[in-house]
Amino acid sequence: MRLSELLRRVTPELPDFDPEITFITDDSRKVKPGCAFVCIRGNHIDGHTLAAKAVESGAAAVIAQADTGLSCQVLVPDTRAAYSLMCEALFHDPAQRLHLIGITGTNGKTTSAFLIKEILDAAGYRTGLIGTVQNMAGDEVLPDIFPPFRFFPAGRLSDRGPGARTAAGGGAAL
């Protein structure tokens, strides 16, 4: 997908360059040619300091909040928001194809999530589950991945068609 298409939801000011983007990441170790690298300021590392390394590794565009001095940068007010919107566009709005059920509470979240999944399975829905015990897409148990959203971009749940997904999590996670 062209960079301009990914940025339409982010900013009205599109850059002069418009490469094809095949992947988006905020992890400089995962940059590959054709990738957009998003500079995220964290508690320990500021992605802006890794932007040049990302370009050396093949990043076609750098999404930043501060000037990195790179010719392929796109400045946005909030890179976290931009990252979310760009991923949503790249993967063709997976949330529009999912019905999510979130479960919070002190006790019983995992049990409730599994029970809801089984009820929905029996009713004929395609289901998935994100939890502390395991992550599932239908009957397939997915690798233990943290953070669990990492398997959504790969299409593990959304590409299985319409259905319901359950997630057990603490209230702070919501």
C-alpha cells in the first residue's frame, strides 16, 4: 500500500515521496526493505534515536514527532496515534470485521472467556481468544506472544471471517 494511503487518516499534509509500504514497525530490529518505521518515545528508548539505523536497514519511510534529519521522514503530532491508524489502514480495518467481548474483574476472567468462546463456537460463530493461559484462533492454539496484539496484524483472527473474539484482561488493560 502506498504511504499516502496509510497517512490519509493521520495527516492532511502528505509528503512529496510516496513509496510502497509492505510492513510497519516501531522495532528497529524488525525493519526490512519497504517498511515504515514509527519512532515511539518509550521509558527507556526513544525511537527517534534509532531512525537512521532503520533507514540503513531498508525503511522506506520514518514517521516521527521530532525532526530526525532524514529525507524520508514524515512529521506527525503523535506517533502512537499515527502507528495505530496506519496499521488499521494497512490491514484493511480488521476491527470492522470483529466483534470483541472484553472481560474484567478480580476472579474468573479466564474461565468466563473460555466459557463464552465455547458457547459462541457451539452457536456456529468463528471465534478467537486472547488470554493469559493461551491465545486461540478457532481451535488453533497460537504461540504465546506478548503483547498479544502482535498476531492481529498477521491476520490470524480477522482473516477468518466475521465472528466474535473474547479477551480476558485486567481493567487497566482496557
